Amino acid sequence: KKISDILEKSAPKPGVPADLQNLLSQHFGENRSVIEIEELKLSDSCFLPANDLTHSFSSYLKEICPKWAKLRKNHKEKKSVVMLIICSSALRSLELIKSMTAFKGDCRVLKLFAKHIKIKEQINMLEKGVFHIGVGTPGRVKALVEQDGLFLNSTKYMILDWNWRDQKLRRMMDIPEIKKETIDLLEMSIIKLCREGSLKLGLF
């Protein structure tokens, strides 16, 4: 059976924290010790309310981040963003940027994907200016973090574009490469920040 056949028949179900937990356990289950797996576990308190599929992107962001105006005003650090939004493609990133107009106000949004944009350009922009929201693909975000172009210590929110489906009806976690890069990014630093309480994860 093709995955798209199965997906066509299955009604969309909103993502819940347990979905991400299970994904991480499955991914690491075979080659990690019990203790290592324990360190990758996220308690429910690490998560923001998940989208119940009734929200537009802006209304979801307003619900999970009611104090956005204040957060935005207080953010002065370069090489960082307050909110990081991770999705499966450059095209989808642009869609999400468009659809958060009502939420973002006059904050600065940075595109963090590889299509038509060199990583050097993104590093330069992050060094020179203050950005509030980064929207992009896990592979490019991970590369920026690895090259010290992007620091996540002042990031408060990371939103995964969890429920959206592409033309083949795949969600981002149904695409092997995107799934692996997302999990790598989570393991690299996000899980630690969530466990320390400085960052919260949202499933849109």
C-alpha cells in the first residue's frame, strides 16, 4: 500500500505531544541505551497547546503567544530569533510567512531555507540585524546552528508545521529526509532547551 492511499482514507488528526515522543522513541530506540533515551524524553510541560485543526496560522500563534508584542519589543539580540518555525519546504515557508501577517505585526521575519538563498547571506543578515521570527526547513536551520550563524538560547518558541500535507498528502514527518533533519535538530539542542524550560514546542 502506498502511504498516500493510507493517508487518503485516514481523517486528519491533530498532532499531540505523544506523537512526537513516539517518533523520537522509535527513531532512537534501536541504538541508544535506556539512559540516553531517558535524556531525550520531553514532558508534556515542554509543549504548547497543539493546533486542534480549527486555527489559521495567525490565530494559533496568537493563542500560544499572547504576549508577543512585549517579547518582540524586548528582543535585541543578533544571531537569534524569538520564534522558530520549521516546515518541509521553501514553498511552504513562504506560505506560512504570508499567513501569519495578522500575528506578526511589524516584526522582522527571516527566511531560513536553502532555495535561492546562500547560507553566507543568512549568516550575514543574522549578524547585522535583529530578527524576531525565523521560518524555514530543518536542514538549513541545523546548518546555521552548526556554523554558529544562529544561536537558539533566546528562542522561546519552536513551532513544527505538523499537520499540513503536501500534494502527495505527506506531512513533514512522513518525508524521510525532513524527518531525519528535524530529529537531528531536536537532538542537537532543542530537547535540552525544552528540558531546561527556556523553549517550548508547538505542533501546528
